[in-house]
Amino acid sequence: MTGEARVETSVSAMKAGAFDFILKPLDIEKLAEVTTLAFTRNAEMRRDQAAKLEAQSGVQRLTPREAEVFAYVSKGWSNKLIAQEMNISLIMVKLHRSRMMHKLQARSLVDVVHIFDDINAPPG
């Protein structure tokens, strides 16, 4: 909160991690609204970070072959294409894929893509 409405001050505060910039005189309703929103956003960020850590933990448990299958599956490749690219049988692709999905606790291709995106997302 500040009594100065200078752009430089607000930009500096936001770069330093401020959630919002409230001018004096203090409006209690505005403060309550901004505080609630800040807590909500913080909870979302914590959930996202926890999901990313969980995804990274699952990926670390993958064997090299499962990790390779994971990369191809996350790009939407079919089992047949993966088998051809990795020069292994279709049955082995299905086995690696099944184990990979179990270790990642993924129930669908959408889950696999979300996990891949989570672990490859830039920090922040």
C-alpha cells in the first residue's frame, strides 16, 4: 500500500513479488478482495507445484525404455509408430506403455500429455 501513484513504484513492487498495488486511502473492502484473491492464487500455485513434483517423481521411476515410450506417447505417436522407431515389437511397446502409465498414475493419454507438459513447463 502506498500514497504514491507512480508507475515506477508500482512496477518495482510487482517485480519484487507484490501481488497487487493498493493506493491510500485504504479501502477495507478492496483490501479484503485483493487478500482473498492472493490467497486463492497462492493455493493454485502450491497445487501446481505439488503436481509438478509428483510428476517428476513418477518420471524418475521410469526405466530408460519407459521414458522413451513416454516421450513418444506424449507427442501422440501410435504404438505401431513407436515400435518402428524404437525397433522393438508392438507387444514390448504396449508393455513399456502400461508400466509407464502405472508409474505415472496416468489413466489416459490426456494424463500422460499433462504430466509431460508439467515436467517440461518453465518455472514460475
